[in-house]
Amino acid sequence: MVCLTFTPEEAARLLPPRPSNMNKGDRGRLLVAGGSENYPGAPILAALGALRSGGGVVSLLSTPEACRACASRVPEVVQLPEGPWIEDWIETRMDVLSGELPRTNALVVGPGLGRSEGAVAFASALWKRWDRPLLVDGDALYALAVAGDSLAPRPDAVLTPHEGEAARLLSSTPAEVRRDRTGAAGRLAKRWGCVLLKGEGTLVASAASMVRLDQGGPELSVPGSGDVLSGCIGAFLAQGLSPSDAALLGGTLHGLAGRRLRERMGVDGILASEIANELPFVVRALREMAEARR
């Protein structure tokens, strides 16, 4: 499969329109599900990434502690606090969740979720039963690897693994993935759906195409950066972009945000929240680029 390079100009054409009479619902409604005792900040960063990318209503399904932290840090996020991720919750609440969020357009699952038995069951149940587009990241990728052949591919899904997570999904090693990134991305896409393989020369693979993103650099290799990316892509899934287009646009914005920070700060000391906060400026620049070319 030929691997093409995706440009900022192409990304600009994917940005959703912003008519003067739009409301917050027109920007999409995204649910972020994740967080655990050890990683309460991960889903907050994903929610921040979604909002800073231009997303509309963002809801957080997480532990009470993570929701309280989010309320003080990002009060714009709707809180849906729950207790520990346990299998009883899946049986009693999964169907209710769809009923409570009938207008939610897309889901991000996995940031900071943890790898407990309940967390694995929760992520697997969402893969099987959530009936709208979803993005799978972090510990939810671990859950997919554990579930293996019991889960069917989903054409409306985006997976965002780094090389280690990709290796686990492929029963391989990170070194083998690194030696043949295009081959690994292609196999993942064939097995699961659209895949964004993070790392040097980020790849977005689907059944029909393989595209390389060259905007980011080592400044993005910081804790929480991938969570911001997940929220960014999720925001565009919620606005109706296809999985491939959402991954291409979100990955480009994330990389350009990192580039802008690198030009001002260098490659060290950048925080994931700063990457998120840079996203509006990148979006504005791309919109101006698209307008200038009309």
C-alpha cells in the first residue's frame, strides 16, 4: 500500500464549518470514559483536548475523585461520576448509559482507565455495545488485546496506539513494530478499524489508505500528550467526520500545536495541557489558510 503524506492544507479543508447561527450542540457531543485512582488526570486532558479543538458538549464518565478534579480544572465539562469500574456496573448501567446520553455523538474510552478486571470488561462491553463512533486509547487498547478474537472489527472506530500498545495488539514486540511501522499499522487497521500509530512519522491507516503525518516532533513525547490527541480526534468524530478524516485532522492539529510550542520553548518542559491550549491558535491558522485559498 502506498503511504502518502498529509499536509496542513489538506487538514484545513476538513475543518467543520462554523455558521453564525450555530449552537454548542452543533459542535458535537462527546463522552470521555476513563480515569482511575492512579491516573485521574488522563481523562481530564482528553476532555480539555476536545474543547480546545472546538468541540461542543463534553461529558466525563469517571471516578468521583477525577470528576471533582475536573470540575475545578475544566468546569465546562459535564460530570457523570461513578464508583469503581466493576462488572456489576456494566450489567446494570450500560443500557442506561445509552438512554441517558441519546444525543451523544461519539465516545473516547481508555485514558487512565486502568487494567483491572472490571476496567477490561468495561472497555470490551463498550466496544461491543456502544452504537456510535468511538476512539480507543490507553488502557482500553490493553482491554482489546486481552479480549482478542472475541471482538469483531468496527468501521466506526479509531485506535490510537503507540508502538508498545500496537505490539501487544499484534502479539509482537515494540522493536518489530518500529522496524516495519507501515506493515504494523496496516495489520492493525485490517483487524480493528482505523488506526493512528503514534511515534516518529505518525501513520493513519484504514482498509483503503495509509497516510503519514510529519508535523510533530520530540516535544510531543510528554505525559498526557496522547490523551490530548484522543480528545482532539474525538471532538471531530462527534462532529460527524469519518474515522480516517477525524484521525488525520486531529493528528495534524496535535502535531502543529507541538511545533508551535517547540518554536517558542524548545523540546523540553512542555506540558500536555499546553499542547491542548495551543490548539485554538492552530485551528485559527488553518481556517485562515483555507479562507485565503478560496
